[in-house]
Amino acid sequence: MATPLTADQLLTALHAEGVRVVEHPGWRTHHRNHAGAWGPVHGVMIHHTVSTGTASSVALCAKGYEQLPGPLCHGVIAKDGTVHLIGNGRANHAGGGDPAVLRHVIAQDYGDRPPAPREHQGSAGAVDGNARFYGFECVNLGDGVDPWPAAQLDAIERASAAICRAHGWSAKSVIGHLEWSDWKVDPRGFTMPSLRARVAGRLGTKPAPAKPAPTAPATGTPRYQPFPGAAFFTARPNSPIVTAMGRRLVAEGCSAYRVGPGPRWSEADRLSYAAWQRKLGYRGADADGWPGPASWNALKVPYTTR
């Protein structure tokens, strides 16, 4: 039980835990406080978006839709490990849930997982989770097949630990939506006990003493990598440009990677890029996985040196 962090406190906590953050315009005052209470808070809830692509997922969670207006969470965690802050205050992410689960989270007295929930939004005994939990939506289709890249899992761990550390909570304050409401399945593709174990391990150490990760501006004119030429890729380079490209492909849901992406051009890079070309509408020989200037510029690969 705690007073919610202010926007500055949340940002400081995330930076201290080494989280890469994008602050979206208006996030500090984007909330649903007029619709109900925000706080006291008791924990962090993890969700999956059932969507692909960073930009579209962030837009959906920020705006919501007719039946459920945004924000739908406080932060969206992209596949490249970036946390996009879109809300601060009450958010439409948790809905109604089981009061027994809330009691165990507050008491921190459960084993590797809380008791199975028996309540949900609209049921007579449900309690309002939107008032009591921070929420992170993680970009994933939630079909059990869409991969969870290591960078994304690391960011989920860091963001969860950041809030727990700021409030003095243990890892048992981190739960999944499926542990809150009896008709939810998210997050699907990793287990909450495994996440809590990683968060507990992180909380057992001091935050990395390195300089906090800078906040990437969501406004202004970002610098993108110019197209390096077709010959650059056919030479199968070993370059940070390839890593930056791969991370963007993963963020756009176009991943054929089992490990990585990394700096050495590989068949996984070509297959991932082919998926990106198809996403843009290219077909046949135009979607062969070898970058061209039009598809490259559309990908918006962050600038790096060769």
C-alpha cells in the first residue's frame, strides 16, 4: 500500500534501473482520474497487447477505443526493450479482479503464485484494479508463438523492479493479468513465477551504477541511418547497423530470429527483412529480404556508425 509515484519519481526510478525510456507528449497528465480513484497502489500488473508493431501498439494503448478509452496502461514495453511512457495516474488496464488476490499481494504471503482468481470485471465480488496497480502492456500477439526477445524480457524485469524498489516492495508485488481476473490469459509466452524470480534477483542487488539511460525524445527530428547501399548487405557485413536494423524489425513484429539480432548479417536478417517488405505490401522478387532504399527509409533505423 503506497501513494502513487509522481511522474518525476517514476521517471527517476526507471532511469536508475537502467530502463530505456521514451516520453510521449502529454504522458504526465494523461489519466482517467476523473473516472475513479488512483491509489493507494499495491503492485505492478503485466499484460500483452495482442498486437504487432511499436508505433501502432503505443497509439492504441494511448488512445484506447470507443468502449475503453485510454490510457490503457502507464507504459508500453516494445520488443526492442524500450519502455514508452504514455500515462500517469489511473489507467484502464486492470479492470475488476479478485479481492483474495489483492489481499495476498498486500500481505506478500503467497508461494510462487497467488491463488487462482475467481472474480472478474462485472462480477459481484470484483475490486477495482485500475486504482491499485501500475500497468505495463508488452507488445506481443499473445498466441504462445510470437517470441519474447531477451531485450523485452529484460525491460519488463527492470521496469517492474524499478517500481518495486521505489516503493520498497518485494517481487511478489508483480502479477500478471491472468493472476488478477479469471477470464484473462496475459501475459502468455513466459510465466509470472519466472519473472518474479528475476525481479527478486535484481532487487537483491543495487541498481547498476552506470549513468542512467537517457530519455529518448518522442518529439523533434530523430536521426535515422541512411540507406548504406545494396552492396553493403550482399557483402554480409559485421556492423552495428545490422544490429540496429534487426532491433527495428523485431519492434515491427518482423522477426525470424532465434537468437539476436546481432551485428553479423545472417539468413535470419534476410528472412526478417522479407517479412518487413511483405508488411509494406511488396510481393515476389520485391520481397526477397535484401534491403532497398524505399523499404529501408520506411523502417527508420536509428543512426549508428559502421
